[in-house]
Amino acid sequence: MKRKLLNYYYRVLPFIILVLLLPVSGLTQHNKPESNSGNEIPEKFSLKDLEYRTFRYFWDLADSVSGLIPDRYPTKSFSSIAATGFGLSAYLVGVDQQFISRKEAAARVLKTLRFLYQLPQSADKTGVAGYNGLFYHFLDMRTGLRFKNVELSTIDTGLLMAGILSCLQFFSGDTEEEREIRELADKLYRRVNWSWALNGKDILSMGWHPESGFIDSYWYGYNEAMILIIMAMGSPTYPIPASCWKSWTSKYNWASWQGYEHLNFGPLFGHQYSHIFIDFRKIKDEYMRAKGIDYFENSRRATLAQREYCRSNPRRFTNYSENIWGLTACDGPGYRKALWKGKEIVFEGYSARGAANDYLVDDGTIAPTAVGGSIAFAPEICIPALEAMYYLYGAKLYQEYGFKDAFNPSFTFGKDNGKGWFDVDYLGIDQGPIILMIANNRSGLVWNLMKKNPFIVKGLKKAGFKGGWLIE
């Protein structure tokens, strides 16, 4: 399936200044790695430092009033509701790793959920945040209202709701704050009218505009929207029928690519997003039972296949190797045609880069999130790749919030690009997979929370999933 897819911490002086500033940001000193100040990076790479810095993207940059997460930083931007969903789950990792206290996380989550719940919803074109329980793709960081003329997005609402449901499961205590978190999370999820978003068909529309109605594009074929379909089928208020899963799988592309048979989808985020929230190991729907594997193994094969593609490097881009790889939706150098190895290449800006049996968008731009988001599938190749990027590029690529969004060592055109192009920004939707999949690989944190959620379990069973932990 092809579609258009969708930039601090100042370097501190004495340590005592940092300690004095911490109460302002609300961050505790529970388990902070030794070196994490601005562009100064540790001599040795560690997943702990990466996890901590990536966590701070969400903790530091959430709006002080709304709690919404920016789409990108440091470039000033609107909020991404998908990034906000990832951020809500990232706070749980912060508690688990003692970056913050449970009380601090509860306060931040509660502020965010209160804000989201009170935002106006209607079919109006302006002055609203959503309609029928769904939210617009981008919201103003402070007011929470629709940004320009963006669409009401089903997948981004789905990722927001997945983050909200993870908080519902995590905050199970009897305090007033945790009870209110569960109440608001439940209300936010239950009011989403998924059946309306079918638009009279048997599969969800990608979105809706008050100016023109539903987008003429629908969610079917293997991609990032598995979590969306499952949550919509599991809704206790506005469920979509079980037949929607059959429609979803009807246009799957099973093929061999780089020596691996699997469901193909070019950009790796399509193999990652749903797996952040659902543990697909050993649970299978009818389609996967016939293939003899599960969706987790499918994502593992896709990761291995993409690494093999980059290692073979058919376009001879600079530094592609067994440890420098990773194609997914990310920033890029910008739209410019240039000759590369005798062929004209378009070096794109933000683009859904990827490689598969039926898809190839590759201009030499590599995204660390493509590797970090697959760490649970293939840690034996993903961790060495993160290490290689860290040691090869250092502070050009790895700074206060971990890995910058993307880099292209082949793009040496124009001012300041003599040694390649390095993004100035971090992107929230690319930071999320890194921290959450590190946590899942370590302990199954998010997976184990969502296994307890009745809406997720109902949706999986409705889709025909059986076996594994669903038996328990």
C-alpha cells in the first residue's frame, strides 16, 4: 500500500545549578545517567542513557498548560496527537526506570487527560479539537484547537487512545488522582465513534475534513493501523464489525524480499507502531495461522530484510553497511535533485522512506528510530546499529534528547553539508518507538499493561486471534 505519509536543555555549569533547577521542571534525580547535559555525551554508548534522554523529550517539552507534546523540536511546531499518545506511555517508562516518581507521572497524565477531555468537539471548522470523539491530527500546543486545515485523523486518534489506555491500566491505585485518571481515560476512549468513521463501508477511513467530508483513502493492507482496527473492534460503545478485519487482511502483500518471506510494507514504522502496544508473539489470526508465523515474527523478518537491503546498498550510498541502516518515515535534506554516482537522485524532505517487494524510497537518509523501534524484534542487530551510529557520528547525531531524527552522509551539497546532512530536529512520533520498544525489549512493560485491557483483548478475539497469552 502506497500513500503520502505523512524539528534545552542548555549546557549546564556546576552540578548544583542543575539540582536547583529540577524542582521547576518536576524531574526527580531517581536514576539519572551520569552524563546528560546538552551536547556533552558519554564516552560509551548505553541504552540507559538513550532511554533517559528520549524520555526527556516528552517530559521536558510537554506544554505547561495543555500537557500536549510537540510534533518536533527545536523547530517551533504544533502538537501531534500521536506523539502525545506516545508521551503518555513514555511517562510510565519514566516511573518504571525511576526517572520520575509515580506521583509526578500521575500529575502530568491527569493534567493532559483533563485538558483533552474538556476540549470542544463539533463539526465546526474552527474553534474545536475534534468531532465524534476523534481528534485532529495536529493541535495548537497551548489552546489544543485544530491546527489550520488538518484532517480529523483516525490513526493518530488511535495512537493517542493507545497511550491513554496504557495509562488506564498502569494507574490502578486508590488515590484520588489515579481514580480520576482511570475515569477520564475510560471516557475518552468510549466516546470515540469508530463506527461513524467507517463512512458506510467495511473499513475505516483515514480521516475527515469538515470542509469536504471523508478522505477517499481507507485502512486496509498491512501497515501501522492494526492497533487502530483492533481498538475500534473492541469498543464497548461504537464498535466496528468483525468483518472489518477480513477487509483489512484482504489486500495483504505476502512476498519474499531480500530472502525473507513476510507481509511487506516499506517503511519500518508500519511494522512497529502496533507492536509498541500489543504483544503479538504466539497469537495468530486466521491469515497468520495459514502462514505458520505470527505478526511479531513478521516484523522481525521485515527488520532483517531491510538491514540486508541496506547492507547490499544497490545505490551505493555513503556508509550504508550491516550496522548503518534504517529506512522509515523521517525528515530529509530537502527537495533537491543532484547527481549521485552518475544518476539523478531526488533528496527529499519529510518522506516515507523504505524498501520492500513493492516499495522503494531510498535517498541515502537513515533514521535511528527505524532501528530503535525494531529493537524488540531483533536486538542482536539493532543494538550494534545504534552503537555504530553513536560512535561514528557522535554529537552531530546524538544530543540532549538522544538521536536526532535523521541523517544523510551522502548529501554533501550546499553550505554546511560537507560531511553530510544531519537533522536539526527531533520528531515526537519517532522518539516514541525508541523509548517504548527499549522498555518492551527489557521487560514487556507496555505489552503487559495492554494484555490486561479488556478492550484490546476483546478486539483481538473479535479479529480471530488465538493462542499464546490470549489463552490465559
